[in-house]
Amino acid sequence: MVAASLSTPAAAAGAGPGSWLAALLANATGVASAGADALAPSRARAAQILAQTPLPSRRVEAWRFTDLVPLTALSPTLLSPAPAEQPQTAAGSLRLSLDGHSDALAGINLPVGLEPISGDELNATLGKVLAATGSAELWPVLLNGATAQQVLALRVRGTVATTLELVSDAGAGEGILPLRLLLVLEPGASLEVLQVHRSSGANLTSVVLEARLGEGAELRHGLLAPGAETGCLLATVAVEQATGSRYSGVSAHGGWALGRLEPRLLQREGAAHSALKALQLADGRQISDTHSQMVFAGPDGRLEQLHKAVADGQGRSVFNGAVQVPRAAQRTDAAQLSRNLLLSDRARIDTKPELEIVADDVRCAHGATVSRLEQDELFYLQSRGIAADQAARLLLRGFCEEVLQELPEAARPWQALASLLGEQGR
Amino acid sequence: MIRPDAPVLLEIRDLTARVEDQPILKGVSLTIRAGEIHAVMGRNGSGKSTLSKVLAGHPAYTVTGGTVLYKGEDLLSLEPELRARAGLFLGFQYPVEIPGVSNLEFLRVATNARRAGKGQEELDTFAFEDLVRERLQVVQMDPAFLERSVNEGFSGGEKKRNEILQMALLDPLVAVLDETDSGLDIDALRIVAGGVNHLAGPDNATLLITHYQRLLDVITPDYVHVMAAGRILRTGGKELALELEERGYDWVDAELAATERTPAEVG
Ligand SMILES: Nc1ncnc2c1ncn2[C@@H]1O[C@H](COP(=O)(O)OP(=O)(O)OP(=O)(O)O)[C@@H](O)[C@H]1O
Ligand SMILES: [Mg+2]
């Protein structure tokens, strides 16, 4: 009864977030083609909850620094971006284009080890990792759930030699591009995935990835999101890990009016390995935000996390790194480091570790630094004939490369750094 | 090699400089002609590195008086990068680590900046790789160091070799080498000194800052200067270094006290 659930916000509609959301939900329901739409039931559920959930205000701790109200200035319609120009695909990778409407697998020969998940199985699986990682009720996830028309769902068996590239470009159009992804890695499976999300207009790219890693499985995951001054990005990555599995997430986002990334990891029984490396940039009046959460639900888990941020202009960078080590998680070894580069007096950096440690036999290290470009490093470069501005660029690049070089090889053609710094023509 | 008619490359006159509010250089004068090798010695903290950094244009130091002419032109009004492009080279006592910046790229950008300063065209990546591989042999350095970040995790001696590699690529007119010999094992010292000798010619000049005679055994200086309390207290030939090795710096105190009295008596 989708229509019924929508009548509530529509009736209450005046100006403001409520009416924007109502209009969006109406549009999201309207496009659904009956029958072939596997997401219809879950979309209706999410719409119902969302309609009753106020837009998180800055009084809510998780959104203290990041204002969502500008979203409601975007057109409350679903985008159908036209195919965009893309660099050549790197050797050894398979690129799937996501436009929110079409079946990304149509006409594609999947490499050995990958197969689509559909039907009852999809219904039974979708949303499970979100629930397990406590992500189902997050506003960006609800928004995605209430609007997504397509899901790309894949099962992974054995070692997949091909890197999977999942690519979207919201383009210059106005509206919202919801993308939904599901990966189920069977025990021992291994996969490399690169997400690339771009935009050049006043729109929102909303991405939710769920990944379930079976025992001993390995997922190497890259996410590259160079944005547009007017564009917004809300990306959630929910990962549930069985014992012996390895998840390694490398992300880089920046250039968005509002870009927020929420990696949410759960080691279901501990004894798994998680690594998060992230770079975010905020220039102009942009906001770059990462809220990560790592939960160790069992002993002997490991986390290595490095979060780097650069703030220039009047940009604002926000990092909140939650790590939960309950009593069951003895012998957890977690290290979190937040390194920040402040390039302007008017930029702002907020960084906060949020460790909840109950277990007593654990090693949890964390640290945060905020610094400017080092005068001695600049001088050293200048003393070799390199002009001050070029020296500053080299140092900035050096700062970023530590993370960017960890992106999958498939990221190379996308020129991560140049695109994040807005140095390349689009 | 001393040739009285050789062109003056660097002329420092009564140079004074401070860091924050503390005066450090208190009137340094020094003239360097093409073809010459000068050694500057002196106690820890006497101002040797400060002099080298002021010459290179480090922003932490403020020049409060005096002049420096480089090839007859005012050096102090130039930005550090322009000094380097014009051929002034500083080998750092403590080379700086720059994480994330590849040594190879750094060397290429620096080499091309200097080439632009000499009116030569830029080298592309391939031409540069050829050049750098050839110059690596001067310092007998493993090409693997090119792939690493600038000086990051290099041992003390490796950093110094990297400095000489830069010198070999940048083809300086005046090279100021600040304790390039310290922290080197015996073989490395020979290699570095060999590199300096190899690069020294009739048209350029070298200013060596050092504490040890062992470097001057391999690189013969034309002049030896003793720096104390921010000025050059005494200048002599290579035998002055030998004398220092024997006598140490105790005589400096007496001489300093004497020179400090002199201006009052004169003034
Ligand atoms: N950036 C700075 N800030 C504060 N003091 C400084 C700075 N640079 C130099 N000094 C001080 O100036 C004096 C001279 O230092 P300098 O490094 O020039 O000595 P040096 O002759 O090179 O000594 P060494 O033989 O130990 O290398 C020292 O007392 C030093 O502490
Ligand atoms: Mg010194």
C-alpha cells in the first residue's frame, strides 16, 4: 500500500523538507514499472519509515557539522543520466555502468565466479547486512531504500581475477540518482571492486553497498568519488565479515557541495581483518564528511584505519571514527589514525575518534594530527628551483598519494588526484 | 684553484641575520671566485648552517644588514627558487624527508627548473631517466632510491648521497655543502668527495662546511675560514685546518674577546 503511506507527508506538506520528501517519494513510486520491480516491497517499507522520519537536523550528534537542508533545494525527481564519457577501462577490469534505471548486467558476460542474485534469494538477502551493521535506519539509507529502482546483486565464488568497476555519473541533470548494490562473497571467495561516482550538476548521488564476506573471503574495495561544486553524495558501505575474512576499503571523495561517506563494518565473530584508508578533500564551501563505524562482535579482530583530510578555502572536513569493542571482543587490535592538512585559515577540520572499549585485553591506538604544509619541506623543494606554488602542490599530492596509490589498479584511468583537485577538464 | 683574475661568483659583505629576535650572523664577509674551493669550520652553533640557509633564502631567517652579490647581482632579493635556478646549490646538513613525493619526480622537476634557468629546454621523462641513471654512478647509488619518496626512510649516509646526486643533476655554479661528510662511512666519504671533486671545475666554486680534516684530505681547499659567534674569525690556507685539528678551538675564545674589544676602542 505504497500510495497510502505517501498520503501522510503529502497531506502535511507545506514548504520545507517535508514537502520536498513527499514530492520525491511520489516521484520514486511513480516510475516503478509493475512486475519487474524486485525492490517495490522494500521501497514501500522504506518510504513509510522515511515519511515519518524528520530530516536529521544539526542537533543530532551524527549530523552536527553536516547540514542536510541544502538537499531539499535539489529537484525532488529521479535522475536518468545519459551515458557519460568515460576513460578507457583498465586491462583486467569489467566496467558496469549504473544509471539507476537500466539493468547494469544487460548484455554483459560476467566473469567466472560472479553470478546475479535474484528472486526469493534476493528478497531474503537484501537489507540483512544493513540491519546487522545498524545501518538500516540511517537517513541516507532510508532515502536510498525509498527511491532506488534497481539493485545490482552479485554472488562471488572462488577467486575472481577480473576487477569489477561499478560506475555512475549523475551528469549535469537535476534530481536524485539512487544506486543499490549487494555483494555476497561465499567462503574463501576473493574479489576486487572499484566504485566510481561522478557528477557535474545540481544532483544527489545516493549509494548503498551491502557486502557479506563468508569465512576466509577477501574483498578489496575502492571508492572514488570526485564531485561537482553543486553536487551531493551520500554513500553508505555496510560490510559484515565472518571469521578469517579480509575487507580492505580505500576511498577518496571530494569536490562535492556535500559529500558524506559512511563505512560501517561488523566482524560478526571477530577474528577478521579490516582495513580502511580514506582521503577526503574540501575546498571552496564544500563539506567532506566521513562517519565510520567498526564493531567487533567477537575476539581477535583487527582494524587498521587511516583517515586523511585536506581542507582549503572555506571547506569543511568532518571525520568521526567509531570503534566498538564490547566485552566479547578480547584481544582486539585496532589502530586508527586521522591526519589532516589545513591549507587555509578559513577552512575547518573536525576530527573525532569515538572508542567504546569494554573488553580489557585489547590494543586500541588512535591519534589525530592537524597541520599545515611544513615550512622546511616547502623550502627544501624551493631550494631546488621549484616555485612555491608548485612546491605546495607537490606536497599536497604527496599527502594524498599515500591513500590514492592504494586504490585498485582499475582506478588509474580515472586520474584520481587530478579529478579530486578539479584539475582536469570534464 | 686560486686565480686572482677569475670572476667573483659570490661576494658576502658584513652580512647580519637573526632568527626570531636572536641575532645569529654578526657580520660575515667572504669572497668566492670561480674555480675556488672554500672550507668553513667552526664550533657547533657558530652560525655555519645559518649562513648557508640565509644564502639559500630560508624564510625563518631575517637578514638585518649587509649585502650578498651573486655574479654581481643582489642575491638576497631573489626568491629561493630563483637562486637555485641561477645555480646556487645548498646541500643540507639535515636533508628533509618528503613523504609521498617520488624522488624521481622531484629530481626531474628540480632538474628542469634549473635547466630553464640556464635557458635549456625541459627534459622529457625518458631523457631524464637516461640522465639520472648516468649521474647515479657519480654517487654509486642504487636506482631503487629513485622509486622511493624523497629522503623518506633513507639512512643518514643515503640522504647525503642523494644531496650529491641532486648537485650532480643541477650543475651548480656555487655549491654550499653543509656537513655533507658527516654521517658517512669511509667508503661513502670517498664516493661523496669523489663526486664533489668530479663536479668542481674552473667555472664554478664550492663552499664546504665541515668539522673534519678527513674530508679536506680528499678535497683540497684553497681557503679555510673559521667561524665563531656569527662571523668569520680567521681565514687561511689548507694548513689552517690542520692546525685546528691539532689545537682545537680554545684559542677562539681569546681571539673573540680581543675582537669584541676592538670596535669599542676604535669607535
Ligand atoms: N631556526 C632557528 N631557531 C632558533 N635558533 C636557531 C635557528 N637556527 C639556528 N639557530 C641558533 O643559531 C645558532 C647557530 O646555529 P647553526 O645551525 O647555524 O650552527 P652551526 O654552526 O651550523 O652548528 P653545527 O656545527 O652544530 O651544525 C645556534 O645557537 C642555533 O641554536
Ligand atoms: Mg650546522
